[in-house]
Amino acid sequence: MQTEKHIAAAFDRDLEAIQAMIMKMGGLVEAAVLDAAQALDTRDEELAERVRAADRAVDALEEQINAEAARLIALRAPTATDLRTALTVMKIAGSLERCGDYAKNLAKRSSVLIQMSAIGDTAGGIRRMAKAVELQLKDALDAYIQRDVELAEEVRRRDRDVDQMYNSLFRVFLTHMLEDPRNITACMHLHFIAKNIERMGDHATGIAEQVIYLVNGAMPEEPRVKGDTTSVTLLDGSQ
Amino acid sequence: MNDMRIVERDVDTNENKITARGVQVFYGQNHALKDVDVDILDKTVTAFIGPSGCGKSTFLRCLNRMNDTIDGCSVQGSIKIDSEDIYDPKVDPVQLRAKVGMVFQKPNPFPKSIYDNVAYGPKIHGLTRSKAELDEVVETSLRRAALWNEAKDRLSSPGTGLSGGQQQRLCIARAIATSPEVLLMDEPCSALDPIATAQIEELIDELRSQFSVVIVTHSMQQAARVSQRTAFFHLGNLVEYGETGKMFTNPSDPRTESYITGRIG
Amino acid sequence: MTGLSASSAAGARKGSLLAQDALTVQRNASETRFKLYGIIAITLSMLALIWLLYSIFSVGTPAFRQTFLTMPIELPADKLDKSGTRDLAVMSKVTTVGYAAVIQAALEKAITEKGIPTEGMTAKDIAGIISLEAPAQLRNYVLANPELVGQTIDFEVLANGRVDGFFKGRVSMESAKLDSNIKPEQLILSEKLVDAGIMAQRFNWGFITAPDASDQRPEAAGLGVAIIGSFYMMLIVLVLSLPIGVAASIYLEEFAPKNRWTDLIEVNIANLAAVPSIVFGILGLAVFINFAGLPQSAPIVGGLVLTLMTLPRIIIPARAALKSVPPSIRDAALGVGASKLQSVFHHVLPLAAPGILTGMIIGLAQALGETAPLLLIGMVAFVRDYPSAPMQGFFDPASALPVQVFNWTVRGDPGFVERASGAIIVLLVFLLIMNAVAIILRRRFERRW
């Protein structure tokens, strides 16, 4: 971990600036996720609207980060850790932008779901999952700023928990849909929401893997822990 | 400097320091520089890049009329510094060169002491009135050139006894001792090792808050690192001139792109 | 190349590095031969140099020793000062003949006092062992110190050249029999005088300080006038050629436009350096003596002629020294805002100084040894009086060291041969000193760079 400064102070300033932008973006996305889940749970239409509007800032930041990273690579020709910093920043920005889109999607679907009646405690379940994912994102970004490989590994492992939550939510939705066909619309929306949140968790894991690549110079050796069994779940709830 | 500095890299708040219009340079019959129009901004580092023989050093030397010392060289067109035409017959090149300093490719300190090296310019231009003032000018210049700490205990030792990077910093101190408004640098780092080069580039970045700096370099990477504006010369023509970040990420002219990506030499 | 490389490459691949192939052996052999030629050449030239120095020094060093007679001389007032008032005007009327008689009387008295037998010798013979210069020496001394008239002083007079030659081995008893200027009896007398302590050899300062002497008196001849003459001329050459030469080379190198005229000038200067020096003598004769009316044989004319000769020899190395200063220094000076003149005088000239100085001293040393042009402007004349102090002294007739050497070489008396070699030694010493000064100055300036 390089603690010395570059002889060209402007190079350090540029690197710090893009990392600061990532943290800012991360903060925006985390807030968006929590707010959107809260909007669903508390049936707050205005909050959902604000979340959807706030996504524009996230997209703009991603464009800005990409432009600045490209500029940094063109002008500074970074090597070694500096190069990996620039590359990972671009990947993380992309991941965060997707997470932002999922959060916006959550908010959009929340607006629709708010019109319908609530289904059991699914909103609560979604909120808990969103909280877990938000923690994942936060920890992944903390690991990035602190270059903490252990924390990143932990984030990777925790993705299993998110997958488990998704599995159970999946079964809950199936159950509700089997019980009452009028629930199908709502459950479909809820399912998409849950899927997107699970995807966010995968992106957070991806960010953690970028941290490991940044510090170690290579992607992690062990493959991801995949806990998602929904692809092989049958309709009758067995398996 | 705030942390969003790279956002504020645009320099369109500065005025033009040097305006060149229709500049042609002939070496005898050879038309070395064709029709150059360029505006160089104040408090900015402008880089001239291009392959060998493209005319960038020639144009640089026009800016302080060093081309006058070359036999058979004729300059046409107008070059104005602060709206004054420097090729006007009333202008004395010697006086111009106190205002427009120059640093050369190979460090060339005078074979005198460090103190005398820096003091020579102010002395012959009569810029100081007493020894105390001269001492102050020498100290300020050496500080600005980041050489004071290494030199303050040996001001009377010969300038040629320093290392390459230190000698070049001494030449920079000598050039800024006359309080110029424009600093011209002709490949100042080409004779230096990478660490010394990085130190000089950092120095240039600090100097640009006081002067307008024009640097000719054969290293595109150096132009990318150090400048805010870049001008690309090719075969005597000014092909493209623009903001450095844009030039290196998305140049307008295909010739620029070919040169920068290493497709033409 | 390919055929050669194919076969030798095959061989080279097979052979080991530890065994030299034929080409290498050949190369090394020719290099060794070349080095051997060099060593032989150096050895031969060293031997030649040693032989040359030996022959000069063996003939010339005796010139620095001379035979003198020291004896009490009575200065009779009645003969030397008729008026009795020590009036110089009156005393000057007594010529050297009167003083010769005084010396003769003193010698005879000394001989009888020491009891040296002199049978078979006339008074003229006895007086003949004294130099013909001696009366003039005594007269000059007395006129300078008139109060000594009436007293008896211990005075030193030169011995005759042949007597001196006898003690130095040039003259022997046998050759004295055939010589019209000396008799063997005089030589025997001289030996006895040496035993008695009256005659002795000592270091002869007069060789360096005394003026030239006529043919009969080689023992009295000295380099005094020649040294002063050469010194004045070198002074004139230095004062004139250094500023003019350096200024000319600066102008030609830095300021003159590069066109056909300056090329012509450059060619002419190079040719002038190769012009035979006697041509400059003719020029000096025509311009300085005939046209400008300057006195013949004067250091001013010699100095001017030598200046003309030395100028190209200064301009050419000075230009080379200026050219050798790297253009980066000039660029640096101009870049900082110095004018052309300032950059030349503050920066280029100090750096070119070692080369210019060396060229100048070499030019001076060459001028010191020039003979031909000086002969033509009349410096071959016989000059007895010292030139006075500058500036007037520049216009008095004088001689020069190399001219004096020439002068003495063509005179018949063998005493002059010895003195010519002695003068060559003096000349060599001066040249050595000048070269040493050149080396020291060059070292001093080079250290600062």
C-alpha cells in the first residue's frame, strides 16, 4: 500500500478527487436504496418520487467519473496500483450506477404497489433485505477506501445471506401467489424488486472483488459463494 | 486547492498573454513555419508537441526573438505580447528578453558561482539598487526554483558543480530572477533522469501561478502531465491547439490522433 | 563479407576464445609494431635534444665565467686631474690612453711586489695581458667617483681575451706561438699571476649587463643592450598585439557578418601567418623607416614589425579559443537578456582566456627569437650605449638577443663563439620562463572553468 506522495502533487489530487466522487456516489446510492425500501414499507408516495428524481444525479456522477478516469489515464499514464485504482474506479462506478437504477426501479414499482393493498409482511421482508444489501454496499465501499482486503472478503461471504433472504422471499411470493391469484400482480412486482435487490448484492460483491483486485493485483481465487437456489426451485415448494 | 480541482481545469477566465497571427519563418529558402495563429493564455502552461523538425522550437524562439541570432532566418507575421508587437523596430530584443525568460534543453549554468548565476540578469538590467536587494532577489528566485535549501550554504561554489537536475533548476532560477512575465522552456527535461524530470515538472506546475509558461517537449506524456493547453505542430503547420485533456482523450484532427497514438512519427 | 563470415564464422564457432585466431594475431602484431616505431622516434628525438643541449651548454657556459685582475691602482691626481678641482669637464679631457698608463704602472708595481720574474718581456707585453677595455672601465669609474683621484683603490680589470681563453682551454702554448695576439711568455706570466692571487676567474655578471664590445675585446662583450632592446620590443609587441589581436578576433568571430569579404579576410590572416618573416622586415624598412622616418635600429621599429608578425599568430588561436566556447553559454547569456557585447565580454572571453593567453605567449616567444626582420631594419649595428628609459628609450638605437647571437657568430675571434653560445643559453632560459608562465597561467584559468 503506497503511502508516499507522487512527486507531481496534481496526480495525487486527481486520484483523490475521483475516489471522493465514488464515495459520494456510493452515499447517494445507499441513501436511494434505503429510501426506496422505506417508501414501500411506509407507503410514502412522495419519498418514492424523490428517489426516482435523485437517480439523475447518480447517472451524472457515473458519467463524470468515467470521463475523469479516462482523462487521468490519458494524461498521467498511471501504472501498477495507480492504474488499478483508475480501472477499479470505473468498474465500481458502473456497479453503483446499476444499483442506482435498481433503486429507482424499486421506487417506481413501489409507487404502483402503494396503490394496491399490502401483502403480508413482504414489504418488511424487502426492507430487511434492502438494509442488508445497503450494509454490504457500505462495507464494500469502506473496504475500497481503506484498501481492507479482509473486509472485502467478508462482504463476499455475506452475499450468501442476501441470497438466502431472496430464496425465502421467493418461496413466500410463490405461496402468496398460490393462495390467491389476485396477489399475482403485486407479487410479480415484489418479486422483481426482490430480484433487483439481490442483484444489488451481487454488485456489492463485485465491488468487494474489485477491492481485492486493487490491493492484490489479481481477482480472488475462490469463486463466488452462490446461495441462490431459485433457479432450481419447483412450483410445489419442494427443494 | 479544493478536491474538485480537476473540474476547474478550464482556464477560459484568463486573458491572452501572447497573440500570434500569420507567423511565417524562413531559414533561407526553407519555409520552416507556415501560417501559425495561436493565443497563449496567461498563468497557464502551454505545451508544443510534434515530431522532430516540425517547427515547435522555431516558433518558441520567435517568442523571445532568439531567432534574430541565427543567420538567414526571417520572421513574418505578427506576434504580440500584452498587445505590443515584439517585432516592432522600436523594440530592443535585449529588453524583450528580460520580460520573456528562456530555459534551454541542456542545463547551461554560467561557469560562475551559484550566486553570480542568478544575480547576473538583475545586475545587467539594473533591476536592483543595492547589494541587499540583490541578495533578496537571489534568495527569492532560488526558493521559487526549489533550490534554496540545497544551495544556501554554498552560494559561492560554482554552478557547474551541481547535479543535472539541480543545474536545470538553477537555470530556471536564473531565468525567473529578472521577474519575467513569460517563461519559455525548450525541452527542459530531455537531459535529465526521471526523478529530476518529475521534480522539474512539479516546479513548472507551481510556477504557473505567476507566469505564463510555454514548454516545447518531444514527450507527449510530459505535455499531458504538465500543461493545460497543448499545440500540435506538424511539418511547419499548427495542426491543433486546445485544452490538454480534450486533446489527449478526443482530438479533433486525425493527424493529431495519429501522432498521439504513435501511428506517425 | 558473407563468404568470409561463413568460413570464419564456422571456424570461430569451433575454436575457443582462449586461442587467438590469425586475424587477431596479425592485428596485435601491427599494433605492437606501431607502438615500437613511436618509442623509437621518441628515443631518437630525446637523444637529439640531449646532444643539442650538451653542445650548446658545453660551449656556452664558460661565457659566464671571466678572468679578472684585482690589484691596487694608484690614481695620480697630477695625471688625471690637471686642474686639481675635480671638475668633470676638465677630467674628461684625459682619454683612455692616460688611464692605460695608470693601469700599466699598477700592474708592473704589483708584479714587482709579488716578485714575479718577467725577463724577456717588454712593458708592452706585460700590459698586453690586460684587456683593451680596461682603461675605459677605469675611466668611467673615476669619472663617476671623482673624489677618488689621488687615492689608491683596489680595482678589478678584465684580462685579455686570449689569456681568458688560455684558462678556458681554447688557447694552448702551441697555438700561442702561432697567434699574433698573444705570446707564450704572456701566458706563463698569467699563470704566475694566478698563483700570486692577482688574477682569478669569477662569475661574470658583465656578460649579462655590459654592452657589446668591439672585435678586439670579446672578453668585455655583454648582452646588456641586447636584453634591454629585446625587452622593450617584447613590451611593445605585448601592449600592441594583445588588445588589437584579441579585439580583432572577437570582432571577426562574433560580430562580423558572414559574407565573402569576411571569408577573404580570414584567408588573408591565415596566409599572413605563413609569410616569411624577412618580408615583414622589408615592410618595416619601407614604411616605418623610410616613410614614417622613425630611427633605424630602434626598439620601436622592431616592436612594430614584430607586432605585425605576431598579430596573425594571436588572431588565429584566439579565434579558435572563441570558437571552442560552447554556443550554449552564448545562448544562456542572450536568453537572460544580455546584449551581444555583454555576452562576449562577460562570458565568452573569460572562457576563451586560457586559449588566448597560450596563443599570445607562444606568439611572444616566437617574436623573441625572430632575427631576419630585425636585421633588415638595421638592428645588426654595433650599439654600445644603453637605450634610456621608456618612452624615450624606444627610440634609441638598441640591439636584440637573436641579432646579437648572429652578430657574434660572424666575428672572427673565438672568444665570440663562446659568447654566442652563452647568448643562446640566455635566450633559451627566457623562452623557458615564458613557456612556464604560459603553462601556469593556463592551469590557473582552467581550474576556474
